Amino acid sequence: MEQYVIKGGNPLYGEVEIGGAKNAALPILAAAIMTDETVTIENLPNVRDINVLLQAIEGIGARVERVNDHKVKINGSFINDVKVDNEYIRKIRASYYLIGALLGKYGRTEVALPGGCDIGSRPIDLHKKGFLAMGANVEIAHGFFKAEAEHLMGNHIYLDKASVGATINIMMAAALAEGKTVIENAAKEPHVVDVANFLNCMGANIRGAGTDVIRIVGVEKLHKAEYSIIPDQIEAGTFMCAVAATGGDVMVTNVIPKHLEATTAKLLETGCEIEEFDDAVRVISDGRLHRTQVTTLYYPGFPTDMQPQMAVVLGVAEGTSTVTESIFENRFKYVDELTKMGANIKVESNIAIISGVEKYTGAYVNAPDLRAGAALVIAGLAAEGVTIVDDIQYIQRGYEDLEGKLASLGAKIEKVTTEKELQKFILRVS
Ligand code: UD1
């Protein structure tokens, strides 16, 4: 089993380049099969969830050519099956994007119900509501989401919650439906805009992405395109929090600073210095942080995917901070692990009350999910002594070479697979 072993206490210095956004790349890969022409996608992150989705796309017959680690060519004209099922696809959340893509293109699909990080109940009723409104028959049975429509028709769809997944899924199906679809209370996240831009590059007619009303006029078919995915705001935010907690001075490059505004604002409140450039942010921290309050919200609010990393920063900030989670109900599972490292956090309902401690102490911890796993790595970097983070397969779902990037900034971190490798690392750093 792979683990990260970290010797904490080294400030981070230098420059780190951020990759493409996983949560934009996943729906974009699904949307790429909606044309019979070849689509080229660049700035793809080389992470597990992406590779699982690419395998699923290949599994239904589409041609997938990995040009290099970050570039892929996809041709959907060879698709010979609209049923998507394999052992791995059930484990990723984004498998549901194949529903919108295949329903839009072929009028029918059957996709194994999605898994994803265990961060609370993750319903798909709004996806269902959208497809039903567009005239599809939808059935959820035997672990599959089955949708069929003779004529997929545009309609007015109000989303009770501004769900990212439902907005994108409905947008994809509507791109090839008959007539006009209006999504009200749509999600405004940067990746929603990126998917809309990509679909428009393929000839779709989508207006308003990034606002809460998206208007889509269905087109007959989509065509080839070349597209580069936006930078990952969560990967960037994770590095920013790592610098805040550990101390140091790092230039985080290949980012869109506007997408990072919520994280930037909160780190400024804790006392970090942040400089914004056109496509980079520089974070400076002396490791002496102040308390603050954070509430997760839909974009442009503070992202729920940054909540654990920010909580780790606040765990070593002076005073009592609060972190309120308003999107998912079970996103504090890392608190018990962080407690093993000396954190003083009490969770009451959806609020974590964090009494800052002077420092974390290294411990053996388990990554409970993707972002919480990254947060524990940050705690390990800031801790006194050695931390072992187990179950890092969760972290690898969404971070490319996290250990390599951190090591290039001066962190003492290594991925180990055996007890011998672990002991060798400990000997070397002690
Ligand atoms: C996506 C991201 C995830 C991120 C989340 C919020 C992917 C693969 N995952 O997840 O990393 O944490 O956005 O930014 O991109 N909801 C319903 N019914 C539905 C769908 C959602 O009630 O049909 C609720 C959810 O329970 C949650 C809220 O809406 O409370 C937001 O969920 P949503 O934006 O859909 O998250 P995901 O698309 O699952």
C-alpha cells in the first residue's frame, strides 16, 4: 500500500506550476464523445479519476489516443455501446457526466451509478429532474441510471440547489436537444463556464454560463475542436494553504487569480501576504497566523473542496476560528485524524470550532477522502516530527505528483510502498 511519509517543519520556497482542473476535465472528456469528429484536449491533469473516465470512454468503443501525459485525442464515432459499467467507473463521481453526453448524442444510455468521495449524501435527483423535463424516461434500478428519449426537447429547468453536476449534465444533453433549454439557479463555478466554452467550441449554442441563468439552443450536431482546460483552482488553493501553514514564499503559477479570490481573501485574513499577477499568485507566510471564520458556499463563495485544507491552516492559527460547511453534510471526517496530530477541534453539527494550537505533532493518519487527504499532508508539512499519511489512493484521484511538487519547494516528503522504504526515509531525515 502506498503512503506518504513526511518530515515536517521545513518552510516552502520556490515556484510551483498548477495543472489543469480535474473537475473541468472530467465533464469535458465526457462531452468530447458527443461529436463523431476528433477532439484534442490539452492541459489535462494526469490523475486517477481522469484515467478511469478515459478507460470507460474507451470501454464503449471511442478511440482515445494519449498524445502525452497532458494531451489526449478522442474520437467518438466508434462508440458501439451506450451502457457504461466497469469496476472502476462506479468509484468516481463524474461517471454521471456520461449520462448527459450519451443521452444528448444517442437518445439513450445506461450508466452505473456514481461513487466518489464519501463526504455526505450525494443525491442525483436534480440530474433526473432535468432529464425528465427534457422528455426522457428515467429509471434508477439495479445500480444503474437509465435514461431514454425519442426526442430530447428543450425546457425550462429550475434547480432547487445550484448543483455543479446537474448544471453541467443538463447543459450537455441540452446542447443536442431540440429547441431551447433554460437552466435557472445554475451553478456558476469556473468549471461550468469551461465546459460551456468547450461545447461552444464544438459548435454548441450556450449563453450565460457563469451567471445563474444558462440558455442553450440545441444544435443538430457538434464538430471537432481543440481545447485547453483551465487551471485547477483547488490544486492552487491547496499549495497556497500549504505555504500558509508551513511558512515560506512560493509563486504559484499557471492559475487564474480571479478563481482563487475566496481562498486569497481568507488567507489574507490569517495574516499571509499575497501578491496577484496575471497568471500567478505569490504567497508569503511567516507561519504566525491569526484566527478567522470561513463558510463554504457556491462560487464565488469559499469552495467546499478547500474546506479541509483551510481548517488545517486555522488549526495552527492563534485564537478560535470557525469553519462552517454548508454544501455537504459529512465533510469533517478528517477531524479525528487531525486530533491525533494535536489539533483542538470540536465539531457541532456543520460547524468546526477550531482552537489554534502552537504546532501539530507528526502521527500516523489515514486520508479519509481526496481533499481531506491533501489537508492531512499539509498538517504533516507543518508538524514537528514524522507523519505517515495512509490511503493516499484518495489523494491520487485528484493531485498529480503532489509529493514531487512539494519536494521541489523544499518539503521532505516521499511516497513509499514498503516498511523498508519508510524506515530508510526516516533514517535519512532524522
Ligand atoms: C462537484 C465536484 C466536487 C465539489 C462539488 C461542489 C466533481 C466531480 N465534483 O460535485 O468536487 O465538492 O461539485 O463544488 O466535479 N445536490 C442535490 N441533488 C443533486 C445534485 C446535488 O441535492 O441532484 C446537492 C448536493 O447534495 C450538495 C449540492 O447540491 O449539497 C452541491 O452538489 P454538486 O454541486 O452537485 O456537487 P457534485 O457535482 O457532486
